[in-house]
Amino acid sequence: MPERLDLTCHVCGSVGFSDGADGFFYCGRCGSQAEDIIDTGVAEEDFVAKGDARGAIYSASHRRQRHSIAPKPEPLSQSQSQFLNNLTLDDDYRVENEETREETVADEVGPLGPSDFGLGLDGSDGLSFEDYYTQLRIRYVMGVQIMIELQCQALVEKFKASPLICGVAGTIWLRFVATTRVFDDEWADKVIQDSEMQKPGGSEDLKPRAKYSAEPHNIYGQRAVIIWHRSLKKKIPLSCSLVISFLACHIAREAILPTDILKWSLEGKLPYFAAFIEIEKQIGHPSSPCPLSSSFMFRPSEAIPLQKLEAQAASIADSIGLHLPPVNFYAIAFRYLEQLFLPVEKILPYACRVYEWSMPPDLWLSANELRLPTRVCVMSILIVTIRILYDVHGFGKWEMSLSSSSGSSSSSNQMVKLNASDNIKMMDGAKQGSPLHDLNGSNEEPVTNSSHAQKSEFDATELLCNLDARYDELIDTYEYSKDLPTYLQYCKDVVFAGLELPFEDHEEEKIIEQLWEFYQNQKDSEPSEDLGVECGSTLNEKRSRNDEGCINSIPKEKKKIRDACSVPLGLDGDDTSLNSQGGQNSVPTHQASVETLKEEAILRMKADMEENRFCYIPPRVNVKRFDYLHYVRKKDEGSYIYASHADYYILLRACARVAQVDVRSMHVGVMSLERRLGWIEKRIDHCLHFKPPKFSSDPCNDNAPECSTDDYVQFSSLNLSP
């Protein structure tokens, strides 16, 4: 073909097109491309090959390459418009090709001009290797970004979060995408090379399916789009949308915890499992370069674990060089106290003092998944504060309430006499010593607490009874579990989102309506009052039998745990026990029944403690010190056993349920905080009693002490390690 064509440009009107050396001709004045002229690189006599009606073959490699530019760190809205413009440009290009093909098919004549040679023989529009990975990469990154925007919008509108989180999430997201390096030029080739280095099993018989023959594959016949998508999900998982949303709330000092993020995503209030529907509405349906469906790309297969969510947030912050603040202790503690039905104005000011004094490092997010969550540290500070204010140190307040609630005035006194044995043996499971006491280091005389004899405004008995009675109310339930209509709507909107019949089945819809009407009629026709009384009595009878069985038959494993504790569950010597008191003839019948109920309650508490590998310790008697009581754990046959009083256990399990952690994990967090407070007090005590050396003001005095070493100042003996 000649290097110059005398054709009129349809853009500027000038005459003259020159060869661009890429198979196309361009205007010499404005540079526009000729629409109907293409250089095939084949001689005219070879256009129709002998014995072959297809003619010359057009190679897709002669097409002009389109290069994508990695997004720069800029506001979220501008980045979104840039991604959408790229997607729209490619969609327009595909639409033009589809219209040209439809016109050709409608004429039923065949190729009419050189423009038809632009289509591949397989109808793939001549898409290149770059077209596939560029469109797939942009679509995936844009979809995750839209998911983050939807989550931030829901947090602001539904959960009253600060609008500041939207801007913070945008900045974190763009920096995180930059660190993944998925927009590098060599990313696609490197991913394919890595897949070819890992030979799959049975690759000898693996052949590309005819349906995907036009797509690029690796040497083992695996689809390249699947390999790229798998790499994108590994570098930018879908769960990072929840992580970035939580991280934005953390930086904005919102009292939103990982438990909230997980719960709201499972309930569908936070777009996550069903977000692919809205994503497809904004970025369009799958295209030829990106044939993967939206549900396949943007629908998570499982929920992210709580500990992993918090660890990933710290990991992302570390990867982008973001220094995180500690959690908002005041807001989270205020929320926890309200959930526990405790007086906020009485407890929170003292808890803030402990927080400001100790500043434990556990309040900062950590990338270590094995570390205790930050909410455990917040709740540990509240537990220590409540124990100090309410004097919860194993004095048997809960056991005393069992007698006082039954109307027996003398039962509380008998309960004190119940465990009159020497409780020094109990120190195998607990030890005394307060982090807020005895700064002078004198342990010669027993310390008494004058406020203990006076009636304080902090009633421990009322506190423990309320926590024990409302323990079942503290459990956090999901909204979709309250009734059947709500659950069915949840299944339709979240679980089976996007699943519809391929055709309208009016018969099936009619059957569904009939079944639903039948359910509603049966529900309305039930005699609620009579049936409720009968069911209630039946349930109570079954429950009482189960309780008796639980009390009378304790499993062997629980007995083994109880026997492993050094604290005796029974009483020795001259002290009387519950069983011996019940057998005396002087005890009235009513008092015997009260003692029996008390025994049953204590046995139920022991059974509950043994399920969590806790060992019951009887209340303290003959108390000489009323300061803080520390609990420790013992290792028996490879596992830890925790010894504690019922008072402390009731407080501990209620706080653990609100924080949604295991009781033992909560206890470990409390012990860690107590150790830190004790170490701080030792350092303070050492500094208060430290006497600096006396230096002479006379430089000519030969008797002045030499300070060439630090031995004289005793710095070498100062141990600053915790």
C-alpha cells in the first residue's frame, strides 16, 4: 500500500493521510485516524488464498495499544470519576463495535469494507492481553472502593458516626492501594509467571474450554482473568473494606468496636455481603475484557473474625505509615457501663483516673492476632475500678444475699460461721496485696479499712444481685432472629441477594402466598394465654428436673477440676457445713428449706464455674486485711485452672459477655492490668524512698565523695523492667 493517501479528513477537511506504521493512516494536519482504511500487510494477489475462502488473516497485535495510568493520591470523588471515565470510554468502544457487527449481520451480505477486518475470526473484537487485565483490575479496585463508600455512608446515616470518617477512609484507601502495587506495569506478567511456576495437579490433560478460547491463558491452560482476580483478592481482600471503615472510625475517635462492625455486616445494615448488587448498578454489567460476574468478584464467602479485623486494621496502618492513637476509652467505657446497668456517674470518673495513670499499651491496636483485643483492656480497667469501689474482694456478698432474700435474718450470720476455717490455705488460689495500698512498704501490722465498717454508697450486694439476675439480658442478639418475617426478609435481602428465577413463575408465587397466609392464620388462632400457661408450667417442670440432674450428677471432668484446686470445698474441724446444719434437729423446717435453696444455688454456681475451668473458693472469714485481693491461676495436667470467689466470678462473667470474649480471656486481661499497676506502684514507692547523695559545695574539699561511677547513686541497682 502507498505511504500516503489522498483522502479528505472528516474532522478538519484537509486532504492527505500518511501511514502510521501500525496498520492505520492518520491525517497530516489534525492527526485523526482514517475510519475505513487499514493496512493488512498482504499483497493484493494474496487477499484470496487458494483453497481458503477466509482470505488474509488480520493480527490483533497491529492494533494501537491503550495504556492505563495508576491512580494518584487524590480526593475520593475525583479518583472515582477517573475510574468511571476509563470504564465508560471502553464501554463506548465496545458499543460501537457491537453496532457495527449488528449492521453487518442485518445486511446478511458479509464484509463490505476494510473496517470489518478489525474483528477477530472468533468474534472477540480483537481484545489484547492488556485489555483483559486492565479492565479486570480497574473494575475490582473500583468495586471495593464503592463498597467502602457505601459502608461509610451507612455508618454516618444509620449509626450517627461523624462524617469525618468518609474523608479519612478515602485517604487510607488510596494509600493502601498504592502500597499493594497492583497498578505496576509488570504486575500482570509477574502474576502469570508466578502461576506458571506452580504446576497444578493433572495439568497434562488441562485444556482451555472452547467458550473461553479467545481469552489469554497460562501455559497450563488456566484462564488469566481467574489468576489475576485471585491475586487481586489476595492483595486487596474484600474484608479490607470493613477494616478500612473500622480504621476510619478509630481515627475519628468513634465508640465503634470490631464487634459492631461484624454484627452490622452480618445483619445487612452495613453493605458487605449484598453490596455487589449496588456495585453492579454503579459500574455496569460485566464486559468482554472482564467476563467475571459481580457476585463472583464482590460477594464474600465468609465473615471476617473479630481478632483478624482488629489485627488487619493495625497492619494496614503500619503499611501506610499511619501512627494510630489509643482507643477512645471514655466513650467505650461509658457505653459498657450503660450495657451493664451500672451508675456511670459514680464509676466512670474513677475508671478514667486508673486509665490516665496506667496507660496500658493494650489500648493500642496491634497486628498480632494472638494478643488480647483492646476492648478487653477497657473492660479490665472497669473491673478493677468496680472491685475497688464496691469492695468485691471475696467477702461472700452474693452468698449472704441468698439468705437475706429468703427472709431469714440469722442466715447471713450462719453463713459467716459456715466457713470459719483458716483461709490462709486459700492463698494457694489467691493472694492479698493492693496496687493502691501500702506505699510505705510496712507490712508488720495488719491494715484495717475504716470505710469497710461504715455503710458505703457502693452496695456490693445490690451490684452482684443485679448482675446475676440480668446475666441473660446481657447477651447480644441479632435483629433478624426476633421473628420469622424479619428473618425471611433478611434471607431475601442478604443471604439470597441477587438470586431470582430466570422466568416469572406465577404458580410458585401463588403457593408462597398460600403458605404464608396459612402460617399467619395458625399463629393468630393459637390461644396465647392458656397455651402460655401450659407451656410455661411444662418448661418449668422440665427445667427443674434438669437443674436437679445437674446438681446431683456432676460430670467426672468437673469433679477432677474441683479436686485439682487446693482450696477445700468442704469444711474441716469444728466448723459446721451446710450439710451438717441441715441435719441438726434444732433447725426449723423453714430454715432448712432456705438452706437447701442456698445449697442448690451454690452448686449451680460451682457447675457454671467449672464449665469455664474456674474453681470455687468459699467466702473469706477472720479477715485481717481488707485491701485488694489478687487472683492467680494454677497449671494442672497441662491446662490452667482459675480459682476465684463467687463475687468476683459474677462480675467477671457479666463483663465478659458484654465485651463478647471468653471468661478466661477476660480474667487474663484483668491479671495483666493488675500486674502493671503493681509494677507502677513499686516504682513509685522506690522513688519516694530514694535518697539522693549529698554533694559538697566546696570544690577544694578533699573529703567530698567521688561520683565517677553510678554505684554511689545506686543507679546500677535500680531495676526499671516490669
